[in-house]
Amino acid sequence: MLCCNLHMEQKGFALVTGASSGIGRELALLLSQRGYNLVLTARSEARLDELRTAILEQHGSTGRIVYPVVVDLSLPDGPDRLAARLAELAIEIELLVNNAGTGSFGPFADGDPDDYSSMIAVNVTSLTRLTRLLLPGMVSRHSGRILNVASVASFQPGPLMAVYYATKAYVLSFSEALSEELAESGVTVTALCPGPTATEFHARAGIRQNGRLQSTTMSTSRAVADSGIRALLSGRRVVVTGALYRLLTFSVRLLPRRMVARAVLRMQRSRTSDS
């Protein structure tokens, strides 16, 4: 274990969940470039070790402290185990990035009930519990920032991804409410709402992407992560990435909910077509 003096000589610690790939990996890399030490968590030890090595090699003699912590946030004790590890390391988290998330595609009635429970555990339950475990320390220090990775899915119902869209609606609502509660505390909460992004998420969720749509509408993980960090550090409450999706999320607020749901269903079907 590194001594507390070494911790004090470095910039504060950022905790990034779901850091092994995609947006989470890019968030970790960009935060390290801004001088933050890191606690990285995911289920894959090999990927976390590879990311740690990449970060340390990138900064050379300037040094960064990077702790990989393997934890499964779909398990009930996942957030508590992570918080206990932070206590063992005597680390106070300055930036909490709740990025871990999972999804699935298809008619709700055909899905695996255990998959839905796991999705809710990762996307909602662990995010909420980890925030509750770390927030009091931030409030007592009158300093801290939280980034919750939501989605443009947060703004409307999502046929064929009903549970995923619902969990992201929770993340957005929770983030906005918490931001208001903490307005005078010195702690900020930001909801990052990206549109479809070129990551492993779609393959894991069972979505077979239409190549034409993928090339014209998908953002890169780096671009989404950069937008998220800028919003986080400036204390913005909500950021939607991409001009197209900012327009769409505004438009759906003006339309009847059933019309929006039908439009999303058509979009979901077109995204997986071969045309």
C-alpha cells in the first residue's frame, strides 16, 4: 500500500466503473491526461491491467497512481466491496464516474428474467448505492463531482429495449434531482446522455447494426468521453452528445408519448435491418 503522503502529493482520485472498454476506458485515459489518479473497476482483470499499463506508460516519469479493482457490480455486495477497498487504500474519491452499464435487445416477453434483473442491478441499483456510499464524504469536504452515464434513451420509452431505456430514464431523473439537492453543497452531478456510440455495447446487447446507419450516426467513444469530462468539470447538469441527438431529445418532449414510442420502435427495427 502506498502511504498517505504520496496520495497527498498527487492530484485527486477519480473512480471509473466499467473502465475496461468503450466509453469507460476513454474516460479513464482522458482523466489521467488531466492529472487525476485513478481507481478503475470492471469484471475483467486482464483488461484493467492492460489499461493500467497503458496509463502508466503514457505518463512515464510524471507518474500516476492507478488501482485496478475487479468487482462485479451486478452482485448485491459489489458496491460495498468496492467502497471497502477504497477504505483499505485510504483513498478519498474526488470524481465518481458511474459508467458501468449493460443492455439487451428484443421483445420483453422473450427475454431472460435473470438478464433483466442483472441489468437493473448494474444500471440502477449499484449506481445508486455507490453514489450513496461515496457522496457523504464529498459533502463533508464541500467538494466533489459525479458523472452518471445515462443515454439519449433516457428521454423516451424504448420498445425492444424496454428495460434498458427505463433504467437510463432513472439515471437521468436521479441525476437531475440529486444535482438540485446538492446545489449549495460544493458537489455537482452531471448526466452524460450519448447517442449510439461505437463500442462493444451493441454486440453484447444482441443488436446487429445496420452498416449504413452505424457509419452516419454513431459517435466515437473518445468524442463522447471528452464531452462528458468537459461537462463534468464545468458542473453542467445534463449533456447530450451530438447536435442531431440534442434536437431529437428536445423534439420528443413536444410530441405525444405514444407517437414517440411508435417512432422508437420503427427506429429499432431499421437499425437491425440489412437494407
